[in-house]
Amino acid sequence: QVQLVESGGGLVQAGGSLRLSCAASGSIFSFAAMGWYRQAPGTQRELVAFITRGGEANYADSVKGRFTISRGNAKNTVYLQMNSLKPEDTAVYYCNVRLPIGDYWGKGTLVTVSS
């Protein structure tokens, strides 16, 4: 059974930074990609960034140049460094891992950016 636990969310002023972490447990050695999604109130969940098994990173246009996704040395952890945060980045951020058998999700961590 795969479990994902996010941490690092919180309240920050516009222009500030936060680093989100996601630790995965279980059999994820065959993962295709790990990533972050977010969902603001009244909106659909959207992709923020993902990193492939080979280490290729991809970003939503809205966060390019501000956010950086990376994997830990143990490969079962993924990070999201968020700089130059804007009020529109306010959302619940969800960790995702894509396996051959399907997608797994964490419970989310709230990021609030005040203006």
C-alpha cells in the first residue's frame, strides 16, 4: 500500500518562500513520475509540477521560474521549492505518484499567501 505524506505548508507573505516535502512509503520503485498538484477553493485541481523517473522536470506556466521540483537522494521523497509566492498561489497542495497500477495522492497541505 502506497502512502504519501505532505508537509511544509503554511502562511507566508507575498514574495516569500516555502518548501513543501512529500514522503512516500510502500512500493513506489516502479513509479513513472512524482509531482505536485494544487486546488484553490471553487476551482479544479491543477498540475503544478512533476518530475519523471529519469529526472526530467515539468512545470505549469504559472509557476515557471518561481517553483523548483526535486527528488531526495532516497528517491522516495519529492520537494517543491516555492519562491516569489503570489496570493494566487494560495491553495491546498497535493503530492501525487504515478505508478503502472494507477495514481496515488496525499491528503494535502495548505499554502496561504497573504498580500
